[in-house]
Amino acid sequence: MQFPSCSANESFARVAVASFVAQLDPTLEELTELKTAVSEAVTNAIIHGYENSFGEIRIECSLYDQTVKITIEDDGIGIEDVDMARQPLYTSRPELERSGMGLTIMESFVDRMEIQSEPGQGTRVTLVKSMGGQKTSQRPS
């Protein structure tokens, strides 16, 4: 799915991903953790990726067995130093009085998180999480 990078769409992304994952019959805790991770990724794309401008955010979800793979991608400013950005309390926008915990929160709620980013080219965050419930025959790419 694709949507404009405005803050109102953060809740839309949460609900859409939760609805998609519901077929795996996740626990309430698993669903809450996944929704939080998606919220953080979308919020980062809006606040940091596009800063004071607008663009598009794309989310792709796939399922395999009891695992969901979610990719959140933007075409924003990118991340200068991904390793530094992954450090707890780091923020590139201290004037917003944010905690700098977005990536740390995402990583703590999923089994695997990958970040690909190039300055001026945007960012792609991939979240992988095993969920309780039934199996599906679709393999994540």
C-alpha cells in the first residue's frame, strides 16, 4: 500500500497491518508489539524522512508460516549514519524534543530489523516477526 506522509496516516498504517496479520491469529501482545513497531517506522518516515515536506510512504507485507515480513519505505532524505541512528537516545531532530528511541523500540518488538538508507535516496526498514496462529502458504520475499 502507498499513502501520503502525513501524521494522520500513522494510525491507518497500524490498522492496515494489524488487519493483514490477523489471519495468523496473533496474541494481543504480538499484535500490540507489531503495531508499535509499524507506528515507529511510519512516524520516523514522516518526521525524519520528509522533515518539513510531504512525500509517499510504502508498506509491503508478506506472510510465511507464522512469520510476517513488513517493509516500510520512503523516498525522503535518508539516514547519514545508520549505526549511529540505531543507538538509544540518538535523534537527528533534538528540537522536536523526541526521545530518540524509535529504532530501539522497533528492534525490541520484532525478531529481526534491517535498515537500508542512503542520504538523499530514502530509507527502507524491514521488520520480521514470528506470530502465533495458523500457517499460510505465502513465502516472504
